[in-house]
Amino acid sequence: MSEVLLTQRSLRHEVAFGALAIAASTALRLLVDGILPPGFPFLTFFPAVMLSLIFASIRCGIVVAVACGLISWFWFIEPQGTFALPSGALLALGFYVLIVGTDVLFITAAVWALRALATAREDAAQQARARELMFSELQHRISNNLATVAALLRLQAADTSDPEAKRALGASQSRISVISRLQRRLHAPEMQALDAAEYLHAVLADTLEVATETRKVTLECRMDPLQVSHDAAIPLGLIASELLMNAVEHGAEGAAPLRVTATLEVGPADEEGTTPAALELRDDGAGLPTDFALATSDSLGLTISQQFATMLDGELTMASHPSGGTVARLAFRSARPQAGEAASDQGLAGVSDQLPA
């Protein structure tokens, strides 16, 4: 109905519709004149006026109302065939004017309200587009600034002779590079939820690209699809990135090849819609030292990962695998994304990707 009322019609359409409405309503009133009892001079003219207001224009409706009023006054109000105005005729015409005037005011108010609503919606859409552009530009600038900081750290590491300082600068540069890439992947303002399998696959590939230099590392991903919110995706991606960097840094010695397997296992959702999941990264390296304890580890990356795990209501554990290597496991629970959140519909269930670096 709103589209009908707001449609702009040509003058030709208004004239044709108005003439047809007047002719049809008059013919119909003449047809039923011998059937109707006295006192219904405007019966067929009210619909003509209303239809003209809706399907032609307010101007056309007013013209039809005046024309139909004159026809009723002349032909269907006593004394017929004259424009005399006795008290009975005056009362009938007053009733007619009241009804069609109400119709005109109602349709006019509806049209004004719909136009105001359409204008407000267009303004809101323009503001939303402007905010989206500003948001994207801001995120782009943040990512570029992070990439610049990473490049500066890389240059500083190249000019540093202290091995420990060089290692710390290199680790910081890798972390900032990963955060920069995460920022780019999650910058879309409309993306409130995404598939964790696809997302983690991309994050681990990015991490592997910035964390490996001379060592050959092969990454295998086997992940079940899981919808996670935007807020949960950030700590989940950072934890996965830190665990992979830790495996690359400590998993093998020298230039020995390293194989890392990343899995995401998803359990059935409970009655509240919360889904248990476990992210596991296993490497075939030398394993953990016998005296290793995650709670007392002085590794900055592992400390950060433990803090992020609490944001996911999860628990991070690390242990040596019986057949060799290290297993890092994050058990967490993912809440169901809220209604209206856009989610990626692409999963990586059962897919095993080989990503040599």
C-alpha cells in the first residue's frame, strides 16, 4: 500500500482514472436507483473518491469528490434536477463533505507520513554507508600502521647483534604481523559471526607465512565447522597463532622439517545453544622439557594465550605426546550467534589441506 500511495503518476493517468471513476460510479448509481430506498444518494460515489485518492492522486481524488458531489446533488437529492438547497439537501451534502473530507485528510496524512519515513530511511542508509566507509578506512589504516611497526621491528632486528634481542624482536614482529592480518580479516562491520574452521585455516596459513624463515614446516588442518561470534573470533585466532608460532620456534632444531596438525573438534550443542569445542595443535618435534609447566612458563606468547583462553571460558593445556612432539589443546565453549548476525556458510569439515611454507 505504501508503494501505491507514493507512486508518482502522470497527468494523463490522473485524468483518465478520474473520468473513469466518475462515469463508473454514476452509471452504477443510476443502475441501482430503482432498488435503493431513499436516503442513499452517495452510496457508489464514496468508493470512487477513495480509489481515486489511492490509485491516482490526492488532486484527482478531490476533483472526483467535487464532481460526484455535484452529480449527487443534481440527480439524486430531492428536489431532483436542480441545485436547490433545502434543509434536507444541505444536511445530506454536509454529510458527504464530512466523509470525503475525512478521506482526503487521512490519505494526505498517510502520504506525508510515508514520504517522511522514506526520507528518514534514505538518510539512515546514507549515514550507514558513510559509517561503513569510515569504519573500513579506519581498520585499513590500523592494519597499515601495524604492518609499519612490524617492518620497523624487522629492520631493528637486522641491526641487532645480540641473539636474545634479535629473537625477541623477531617474535614481536611476527605477532604484530599476525595481528595486522587478523585486523584485515575481521574489519567488515556487518560480519558479526563467521565459520571458525575457515577462519582458523586462514589465520594459521597467515601465521605460517610470517613465522617461518629457513625451517620447512608443513601444516595440516582438519576442522569441523563451527559458528563463532566476532568477539570470540579474535581471541581464538590469536591463541591459534601463538600456539603455531610456539611450535615453529620450539618444535624442531635447526633446519629440520616440522609437521604440525591442527584439528577443531565440535561436540553437540546443549539446551542453551552452547557448543563445546576443542582446538588442538600437534607437532612432531622434540616435545616439551621434562620440567615444563604451563602455569609457570615465562613465554610471553603462552602467557597471552592463557589470558585469551579465559575470555573464551576455556582451558589451555600443553603436554608431550607419547609418540613424540607436543600437543597444545584449547577446550572452550562457543555460544550460539545472536539472531541477525551474518555468518559464513563455508566450512572445512573433513578437509585436509597441506600448506608447505
